Amino acid sequence: MADELQPNPRWRGINHLALVCTDMDATVRFYVGVLGARLVATVGTPGFRHYFFEIGVGNTLAFFEYADVALEPFAKPAGVPSARAIQFDHLSFALVDEEALLDMRSRLKTAGCEVTDVVDHGFIRSIYFNDPNGIALEASYWVVDPTGWAEVSLDDDRVFGDRNPVAAVNEIRATGRVASVPQTRLVDSFTSDNEDWVVREK
């Protein structure tokens, strides 16, 4: 069946990696104020917020903050297995345009993979599917692309749709920066032995 598939998709990279947070205001302050990422889009609904941060030309991280859902936050060191739930929601791959999105949908269907219809989010259009491990995947293209060298206005309702944004967004809108940033801590003596991370030739 693989030889029946269409030509290679016109991938553009990762559209966004969607993570889950419990405090969107602190998340904005950290990613904008500490890491220097650019806030490029916000979604606000009664059930959740979904904010996008550009971390390189065309590359974004996105965070969900759910309303009225009691999440049990936790932290773990990188590379250390944990049986607990993870802070991951889905991974979105970037495609170049609508035609490429429709081609990808057709490619998935031809391979016998279940896939949604095209979902119009306003500033991006997407399809959703799963990998064999059950990982939620999305393929998207920007209808209104706020990444790269695009001029972005926090008053542009097409990409800043949260009508009741967290305080940090209002600070960025007013002054171009956040007024304060959170401090963070390492988890479980993560770097107590730096030798753990050294790769030596045998």
C-alpha cells in the first residue's frame, strides 16, 4: 500500500507542540519574560485558554490551561521515566497551504488511518489523527501567519482571540513586556551529578 501513496508531503516543520499548564499567566511571564519567546496568538473559550509562543522562525509552543478541571500538577527531570501523566497534549506538524493539508488527509485515508475533516480555527486550519502509540497528532497550516518576521498586533482579533486574557498579556499589550517573571526550581536533584550527562567513548 505504501507505493500507492501520493508524493512526499510539503512539510514546513513543526507548527506547534501543545503542552498543558496550570497557570497561564505564569507561563506567559516565563516564556516571554525569561526565555524571550514572542506571544503570537491566543484562544480563549469558557473551557480553556490556548496560547502560542514563537521560539524560532515559524516554530511555536502552545499551552492549554483548562477551566474548572482539577489537574494534579507534577514535575520530573528530563530523561527520567515516570508512570505519572505527562504534560503533553498533542504535536502539530506545519504544512505549507490548504492543498498540502488536503493531500495529507488523503494520504492518511489511503493508508487506512482515521483522520478528521479539516477544522477551521480561524488563524490555522488543521486535521487530527493518531500515531500507532496513540499520540495525538495534528497537521496544520497558518491561514494568518503570525510567525517569522510577521508584524503582530496584540489587538488583532484574528490571532489574539482570548477576550479575557491573563494579566501578562495585558502588560505586553501596554508596555511591550511583562512586569514580573516567575522563578523556577530543578526537580529531584536533577543535576546533583553532572557526570550522569557525560557521554564517554568506550
